[in-house]
Amino acid sequence: MGADRADYIILGVRVSYTSSEADSHEKFKDFYENSHDENPRDLPISIVEDGMSGKYTFIGRVLLKALYGKDLGIFDLGSIDNNFRKLIQDIIYDKFPEYKGTPISVYVFTHWH
């Protein structure tokens, strides 16, 4: 069995894997099959979860993504505008009220699939 990797930078929340399994959240999942390039999808937020070992679920805005053995390279993320941070937070809390109050942060991680 082979494995592919995608590296992500995401602004959002990290929650337990099992709590994100609702069918109503399916449209937000950032599946490999639907993401053949490095551009984030048009949805304002995505769910990226570890279906192999259940170690993480991230819900938020994909800021940067690298696929197919590429890496993120050198980049300057700069600062994140507070209005943008608040917008993403409000969308997450609206779509997933069970996570209201969970602080948002910037996460950098490798997703194996």
C-alpha cells in the first residue's frame, strides 16, 4: 500500500477525530480526490482529518497546501489580519456550534493519505 502526503497551513481549530463525523459536515471535507492542485477549494472552510489513525481533525481555512511530494518551500506567512481571523472564527462557530469558544490558531502539518 502506498501513501501520499499533503502539507497544510490552516487557520482554524483542532478537534477530536470522532467529533467531526457528522454527515452534514461531508461537504467541507478536503478529500485528496477533490484537490488535485495546490489551491484551496472555494469553500470558506475545510475539514482535514486523519482517517488512517484518528490523531487529528482540523476545521478552518486552508491558507497553503502542497501535494504530490512537494514541500511548502520558503514562504512568508506574514501576519494574519484580525478581521480575517474573526471572519474565519465566526464561520467555524456558525457551521460547527459545538466548537464555539475553541480558540483558533495557525497549524502547519503533514497529512498522509
